Amino acid sequence: MNKPNCFLVGGVRSGTTSLFEYLGQHPQVFAPAVKGIDFFGEYPNAGYPKFFGNLKKYLALYKKAKNEKILLDASHYFHVQKAPEKIKKFNPRSKIIIILRNPLEIIQSQVNNGHMGIRGNAKKALSQKNEGKRLLIENLKFSRNIKNYIRVFGEENVYITLLDDWKKNPEKEYKKLCNFLELKEYKLINFKVYSPSSEPRKNGINKLLTFCPLSIRIFLKENLSVNFVKKIKRTLNKYSLKEMTKKKALPLEIKEKLKQEYKNEILKTSKLINRNLSFWLE
């Protein structure tokens, strides 16, 4: 039975999609058709609800794996308190990958992409109380979440990397990650950015998607193959979304307030991973 043995757990809006794609190109890595399976998550991924808690369907994603050394699951388990124990029980020999990003940049990306219900308006998005805001706060508890995984898996099995480092030298970071996973050296030709910040195009397709009920979307995803859904999604995104050419920065007043709010967390994380993260507060 093929079982995932490597979990890219997050954090959110921190480059997990890019890392998933980079690792998936390595000949010794099997990456399933779905990113964000959320089998061990807090609740189902709205895009692929059928995998949540369903072991048979979850493992079916890995049936086509042959002799790959790494079977990858990339889902946002970073903030899920019970996920480390569940993963450990499922596969005790698992490796964990965590990628971190400046909390202020994550908040800015969340606001720009409308992940908290209000696109582009930081003040309104951060002042409201909803599930999106709660999840954001939980994801930004870096030190707590990292400790949870180290406690369960041990430091030797938890790899922590920074998005900042990948932006500067992706080749170097890719080699380091492959070394951690004990993979043969493999050179990627292109380190393109996947899942960049985007905004809706003003066209009929985007309007249709906006008003399409969630129940219909889930029904289609439940009754169509995963690969077919991915192709449709890529096509729709191509015509309904466009990459932000000018990303909206957080207002200075909010930025300074958030710096003070997350200063202690950044310092605790800095000490925990033995990296100077003071530049996140500049």
C-alpha cells in the first residue's frame, strides 16, 4: 500500500504551491494530482471535500506511485493542533516541511486575494470577525505550530525554510531541501512562481463564477475526475483571474500596528529556528 511519507504543511500564502510543484518535478518524488487534500485537516477543503477523513479515497491518490522515494501530501496542516499526532500515527516515518513568510506579507496577500472575505480593504478585513480571520490568526502562531511538529517528529524530521531565501536563490534552497529528503541531486530549469496574488478580470466568465453556487461547484468536483477538474480550473483561472501588476500595500498605520502585534511572535520564532528574522520588522 502506497502511503504519503512527506508532508508540506504550510504556512498559508508562503510559497507552498511553488514548493509542491518544484518537488513534484523530481523523479524520486510522487506528487498527487491534488494539492490541499486536507485529509488530516480541521475540516474539508471546499474544492475537494471527498478526501476529508476518507482513507480509501485519500490513498487512491497514491495508487499510481511506483518506486518514488517520497510520496508528497501538500496541505495546510500547519495550524491544525491535532494534525501532527494524526500524521505520526498514520506514518511514523514521515518527514515534515514548513515554509515561513513575513507575517505582514501574508496578511497583505490574504487581503489582496480576498481570502478574508473583503478584497483589498485591509482595515475592514482585519476588523471583522469570521472564519477567514480566525484561520489567519492560527496560521500566524509560528512558534506554537513549529513546536507542535518538532515535539511529535523531532527536529531531525522537520525542515523549516523561508520564502525570502527561495526568492534570493531557489537553486540553493532546492538542493538543501533535496538533501534533507535524501534525494539525488536534480536540477530544475525553471523556478516559476505558482499561485501568485491575483485579481478578477472584468468579464462574463468571472461574473458567472462569482454567482455560481458552492453546492454546484462541489457537485461537479465530486463527480468529475481530479485531473479533469484541475484542467478546467486552470482554464477558468486563465480567463477569470490575472496576476496583480501592482499589489496593494498595507496602510502605514495598520502596518506599524501589526509590527508591534507580531514583534514578540517573530522574536520567539527567530530564537526557535535559530535565524535572525529582525528584517521582518523593518
